[in-house]
Amino acid sequence: MNGKTGRWIGGVALILAPLVWFAGLLLRHLVLKDFTPEQAAWFDEQPFAAPGQLAAYAANPGLVTAAYSVFLLGAVLLLPAFLMLAKIVAEKAPALAGWGFLLLALGLFARVYFAGVDLTAFELVDKLGLEQATRLVMDDYVDLSYGLWRIPVTASVGQYAGGLLLAIGAFRAGTFGTGRALLFLWPCTLWMGVLKESEFLSVVTAVALGLVLVPLGVRVLTGRRPVDQKSRALSW
């Protein structure tokens, strides 16, 4: 892969990934929209969001399947987007870029595991019905969420540390000013596990990520310098 091809792939990923991520979170936020206030209140009273998500799938499998699929696609696209950002940051802060990307990648891989559990739970609804599927999932919800040897849940923690390291690296390299560094860090604190509800604030974090990555992607595609001057490092 030559430099021009890599720049094109990275630039497109920086633009497309946050947009798809936003669409997935928005769709997941809307899956409970058809329930009555009483039903929504009952879901809110449960210790986990899984019963509400399974009920939403039983009521509207097409919407829920699309929501979870688009969300997963966004997570997949974020991998090359973060890689491109790390490549830019690595010019001036290689250690922070390398460790930040590695830990963020682990967090994204954990989301793929969670998506597999989500799909299995939805298949149980199709095969066994909502009531029995909900009972089976909730009986083993903690084990399903943590995964074998707790590898997935441990890997998912990488998004916090990775986001922090890459944000610091982007700031030190001059790629982001203070405002953009904080906006980038905010979505990295979003916790999404098995059958989790997407709240309105989750959708807002996706907007924040788009405000940071999309302009950077445009600069990469147009060949403009993606690293700001040092004198601007404390600015937006």
C-alpha cells in the first residue's frame, strides 16, 4: 500500500467512522420509542437494560437489528480511523500514539464480542420467545457480559486509557488543541456492553467525535497539513 492509498483510506475512515457511529447510537436510542411510558418506566427500574432491549427486538426486530448492525459497523470503521490519527500523532509523539492506538483497538475488539452476544440473545428471542429468552439471558448476564476469563470486559477498559493517551499525544503533537483533545476523550469514556441502552448523552458523544475526526479527515484527503502549528496547541 503506497502513501497515497493509505492517506485516502485513512481520510475516508476519519470522516465515515464517526458518522456511522453516530447513526448506530441514534438508532439504538430510538429502539424503545414505541413503548408506553409505563413500560419504559418498568425497563428503567431493572438493574440492567437487557430486558428492554430484548423486548424492543421482539416488537420491532428490523429496527433493532439495523441499530445494532450500524453500531457494530461504526466500531469496525473506527479502527482504521484511530490508526490514521495515531499515524499522524506518531510523527511527534510515537510512544503515546502507539500505546493509545493499541489500547483503543482492544476496546473496539471487545465491542465485536459484545455484538456476538447481542446476536445470540436476539436469536433466542426468535427461537424461544421473549419471556424464556429474557430469563435465560438474565440468569447468566454477568458471565455473558464478562466473557471467557473476563478477557472481553478487561479489553474494553482499554478505551479509557487508550483514549487518554492518544488525546494527550494529539495535544502534544499539535494535532488537536485543548478543546478538540477533550472532545476526542469524551466519547472514549462511553461504556457499551451486552444489550446496553443508548441514552441521549451517548448520541451527543458521537457528535463530539464527529466534530473532531471529520475535519481532520477532510484535511488528510485534501493534502493539507494535519498537524497544527505549535503556537496553536492550546487553542481549539
